[in-house]
Amino acid sequence: MTTVYDFSATRIEGNEQSLADFRDQVLLVVNTASQSPYTPQYSGLQKLYKTYRKQGFSVLGFPCDQFGHQEPGDENEIANFCSTIYHVTFPMFAKIDVNGSRTLPLFNWLKREQGGLLGGRIKWSFTKFLVGRDGSVIARYAPVHTPDKLADKVEAALAVPAPSTRETSD
């Protein structure tokens, strides 16, 4: 079975990172943009990250310029914007495509696991995928579903023990 841990992506700083580095964590994978009507969600995403990271939660941000040219900057500009305007400290990755022939393989998998209203396509920036500690997709949330409305979902996912810490019986 494929899990999120089978993928890797380029960090915004330019180094490749295996998502296996996030094993046993609950993840919120989000396609982001700096000039979207949803851009203020960076604040809510950062708040979720800060609140739950010590319990094994991380937000993974993936900038995308496929929706109304709302992410025109390069990686340095995006990183600077996120850190200075929204004080983002969660992992950010290099700019990617989430639809079409150049879609990052991770997003092809996420869309297959949890299709949306447009079938497999992502309709806009700040679409969110909640991934459990076992690496499988729990749910997909539309851009209008703000991070503050996800706290209970994150808490529920965090309550499920990591596969490596579950008790087994003989």
C-alpha cells in the first residue's frame, strides 16, 4: 500500500526531503499561494502547527501558481513573504503544480486517495489534505474550510497511536 512516506519533495531552500522523515506524525498537506484571497490562512496554519507540533503534528506547505497567477514569486520571495508577513515556521516546499501533466507525484496520489468536487482536480489554493500517523489520507478540505475549523480533526487524528507504538497481542 502506498503512503505519504513513499514520496519526497524539494524544500523551499532547495534540498530534497523524504516525507518518511515525518513518519508517525499527523500531517496537513496544503497547496498555498501568497496572493490568494485565502492567503490569510497562513496565520491559522501556523497556529495549528504551533499548538500541536509537540504532539506529532506538522503542516507541509506547497506553493502553487496554477490559480490566477497568485504565487508569482520564486522560492526566495515566497520564503521571505511567509516568514516576515505570517511568521511561518512549518516546513515549506518548492513551488509545484497540483494539476496537469507536471503535477508533483505526491499530489497525484493525494487526489486519488481523496477526490474532490471536481473529481481528482484541485480547484484552488489552500486545499488541504489531512494525513494520519499511518501515512494514509484521512480527509480532504476545500479552501473555504479554514484552519481554525480543523483543530478538532487534528486532535482526533493525534489521538490515534502511531503504528510503531500500537500494542500487539499474540
